Amino acid sequence: MSSCQLVWWFPTCITYNIVFIYFFVTDRPKLAENYTEDTWLKLRDAVGAIQNSTSIKYNLEELYQAVENLCSYKVSPTLYKQLRQVCEDHVQAQIQQFREYPSLDNLSFLKRMNRCWQDHCRQTIMIRSIFLFLDRTYVLQNSLLPSIWDTGLELFRTHIVSDSAVQKRTVDGILEQIELERNGETVDRSLIRSLLGMLSDLQVYKDSFEERFLIETNRLYAAEGQRLMQERDCNICVPGLSILLDGNRLTELVLLYQLFSKVKGGLPTLLQFWRDYIKSFGGEIVCTPEKDKDMVQDLLDFKDKMDNVAQSCFTRNEGFINAMKEAFEAFINKRPNKPAELIAKYVDSKLRAGNKEATEEELERILDKIMIIFRFIHGKDVFEAFYKKDLAKRLLVGKSASVDAEKSMLSKLKHECGAAFTSKLEGMFKDMELSKDIMIQFKQNQSEPSNIELTVNILTMGHWPSYTPMEVHLPPEMVKLQEVFKLFYLGKHSGRKLQWQPTLGHAVLKAEFKEGKKEVQVSLFQTLVLLMFNEGEEFSVEEIRTATGIEEGELKRTLQSLACGKARVLNKNPRGKDVEDGDRFNFNNDFKHKLFRIKINQIQMKETVEEQVSTTERVFQDRQYQIDAAVVRIMKMRKTLSHNLLVSELYNQLKFPVKPGDLKKRIESLIDRDYMERDKETPNQYHYVA
């Protein structure tokens, strides 16, 4: 039964479908003819209502469905053509409103144009939403046809904006508004933005507006430049550049450089301002004694900053880089000697043991930067004197952070100043290495045991700074051990003379406090004072001076370091920070410290004002010898020479700054000592005396 029903329904359905399809196909032309005309009239009325901003009689969904039905009846080409014609007729009619009112001011004209454009865009969007099915089927399938939106743009461009009179007045009005704003007046920016967007959307911006805008802008700034040149002095650039450099305003500096590059003679002017700024700023760093503590770091930071400006803002212009070098050399030598001294001390602070500020790589970069500043200094002999003195302390007291870093710095100095400059410094390292070998041999040959472990550094007098000999009273055990070493050394090196320097000595003492045993690392002077408390409990300043033989000033500094510093192994009575003649001292048995080995601050090793003056005077004296030697050398070769030529030769040979008056004094001194004589007829002529 079920099978029969299935068979019966199947052919019935097939028959029905065939009949329906036949009916649809045979009756379609008749329906399309009437339906198309009526539907188009309905759509045209709707488009007209949109264009005239009146209400639409029909439902939008109904209109959309009507378009879809028309497209289904294969009338898309006709529908597209009719729609374009309706839109074109409407746009053509709009041009009249811009021609009928020639007396309108430009602003009113622009507002009317903007309103027309905004209305057109709104209307086109609305029309496209109704004819969307046409746009997405027929138009999309025909690549040569513009979309409904593009058609709207094309019609507006062709019939309104491309009209020569309308276009000219629109562009004139926009430029007028821009000029008003440049002159400080308030304008409707949204209006200008909308109209420029219109020109861009219609693809006429470049041809109709941009060229005229650039011409007007060029004319404006050319006139402004001429006016400013007549009204203002160009030296307004000086404070302007200073403000930008002080604030490290790199973006503005790039623009400034680009601007000056485009002006004839601009870069030389900017170059001079740049040079003057560096001299002024750097001169303040160097010539302000209150800033001496931070002078070198400030110079390094300033050099980094100016390097960055030259590289980032001035395109690594060689002229600017050379001007920077000249300016640095000029201001850093405004104050003789002090920068060289402080650079040497800065290097000492970086190479000294205990400096944890930088890794080896960072320390190497710091030393390279220091060498750049060092190159600008004329008085390099001042640097050498202070560097040698500080290097001696680092080597002798074991305060050098790294032998590799020390030798790296020495290599940099040798590369910069030559082998003669570093020969004595290299000799100091060689002495330290030879001393280690000598001490190995001494300990191997030492037959008698001793409670004291002696280490001696043999220093070549010409390599090291000169030290004032000081006689002190050493304990018998030390004196005996010194004599043993003296016999050993002179037995291997006959003809040499040993001079002991107690001011450079240091020792490690074993001490016992209530807290327990400690090791105390102290100078030789501190050692002599502390050893006295093995023989007694309390001593006066005078008693200690008599027993040790230490000079009064040095003794007071030594006692101050032992009783008034952080590690007070002695008690002072009465208490106080300074040591006076009536003070008495006793051993501090209650001393406590978390470390087993304690290093007591060696005040006597710190540089005093007297040492600074002494070092500077020693450099000055060495310069006198060098000037004398140079004069004699030149006169011996030339035999006869005028004063001016002799001075000129001296400036070429001497490697330190010198004044003409100083040269004249040395020449007079050599004449007095019969090394040379004046010509009897020409006083400014000199003769060498063989």
C-alpha cells in the first residue's frame, strides 16, 4: 500500500513543475512590459524626492525589491542608463545657484558649495542604498561601468567643480581663508577641511589646488623672511641654538640644520654659532673652581652630548666635527694645568682597587673617552707627573684594580704621546716585576728564620716620583732584616746604592682583642705606633714621637687615623677629631669588627695641598730644563739666529704651552751662563758659544 502511494505522488509532482515553468516562461514578456514602466516611474519619483529633500511616498524595502525585480526581468542596462540620466539632469541644474549670485562674498560662496557637496553625497548614498542590487550585480559584472557612487562623483566633478569659474572661485576662497588664519584671524577650519576633502575625493586636488597653494605658501614665507631679515638681527640664532642644545632637542636641531643648509651661507653661520656655544659652555665647566670635583665627568658627558648632536642632527658633517674639536681644545686650555691634573686623578679613581662601578668592558670604554679629552690638553707633562705619582701609590700599596687595565691605559698613552712619554711609566711596571723575582731569590737564600716576612720593592730612582727621605726608628728585628736584604742585594748588584723609603712601606700586624684575633693592614708609620703598645699601656704624643722618630705633622695624621677614624684600635684621651700635643693614647682592647682582616685608612697616603703644589712646581722646573736644552740644541745647530726665529723654533719643538716672556727669561739665563751671546751690533741676534 505504501509503495503504491509513493509511486502515485512522484509523477504528479513532476507534471506540476513542468506546467509551472511553462506558464512562467510563456507569460513573462507580457508581464515585464507593463511592470517595468510602472516600476521605473515609482523609482524615478523616489529619486526625485531624495534629490529635492522631500518625503518619499514608498517604503524603502519596497523600492529595493522593485529594483531587484527589474534586474530579474533583464532590464538592468536600461535601468542603469535611466538612473544616470536622472542624476545628471539634477546635477546640471545645481550649477545655476553658483552663477546666479556673483555678488556673494567668498566665504558665503564656500558655504554654499560645501552645502551642495554635502547634500550631493547624502543623496548619492541614499540612491545607492535603493539601487544596491543593481550596483552589486549588473554594474559589478561590467568592469567598464562606474559604480553608482563613482557615477555621482563623476557627475559632480564634470558639471560643477570642473566649471572654470566655479573651480577658480572655490580655490580662491580656500586660499583666502588659509591666509586669514596665517595672519592670526579665526576661520572655520571644518569648512576648509570639508572642501579640501571634496577636491581630493573628486581627484582634482593636485591640479586645481595644490600647485597654487604651494606657490602662495612660497610667496608668503619669502615675504616673511625678507621682513624678518629687515626687522631683526640674525644673531637671534645664538640664543635659539643655545636653548635647543641645552635642552638636547634633537628633532628641532635636525630641522634647524636642514633650514640653514638651504640658505646661501647658512651652514658657515650655524657652524660659528656651534663653535661659540661649545667654547662658552665648556669654558664654564673648566674655569669654575667650585665645579672642579665634577669637572672631568662633566666634560665627558658634554663631549658625548655634542658627539650625539653632530652625528644625529648635523649628518656627521666634517666641518662641524672639526669645529667641535677646535672648540674643546680652546676652552680646555683656558685654565692651564688644572684640567690635566684632574684628568689624571679621574683615571686614578677608575683604576684604583675597590672601584666596582664598571665591568672590564665598560672600564675600557671609559678610558677611551678619557683619552679623547686628554688629546685636547697642551700641558701633557702635568698629566704625566700626577699620573705617575698616583700610579706609584697604586702599585706600591697594592691598590690597582687590574694589571690589564693599567697596561691598557699605558698602551693608549704610548699610542697618543709616543714611547718617550711612557718610558718611565713602563719602567715602574718593570721594577715591580723584577722586584718579585728578587724576592723569590732572597727567600730561597734566607738561612736564618725570622718572625717578620719581608717584601721589598726595588725602585729605579729615575722612573719613580721623588720622595723626601725620612729617618724613623725601626724595631731591631726590622733593622736586622733590612741589613740581611742589603747584603744579599749588593752582593748580586755591586756598585748600586739602596735608599730605604719608610713613607711608602706598609705591613700586616696580628693583634689580639677581647673579641678575638684580627689582622690589621696598616702603613709603616702606623706599624711603629702600634708596636709601642707591646711595651706599655699608654703613651703621650711626645713619647710616641721620641720613640718612633716620625715627623710631627705625619705623626698626628697617623695617630688620627688610628684613634679618630672608623676603625679605632687606639683610644684618645681627651676624645676629639683632632690630635693635640697633650693627648694621650692607649690600646683599645674592646675594639670590634665583623672582618678578620681590617684595613685602616692611611691618611698619610692621601694627597695634601703641599703635595699638589710640589708636583706642579716639579713640572715647572722640568719645563725650565727642557727649554734650556731646546735652546742650546737649536743654537748649536744654527750657530747664529735672530730672536724671532729662535722663539719660532722653540714653539715647534716644545710639547707644552709656554709664554714668550718665559722663553725670554730662559734665553737671558743661558746668556748669563755663557752658552750663547748677543750680537754686538744687532741685539736681537744670538750666537752660539762653543
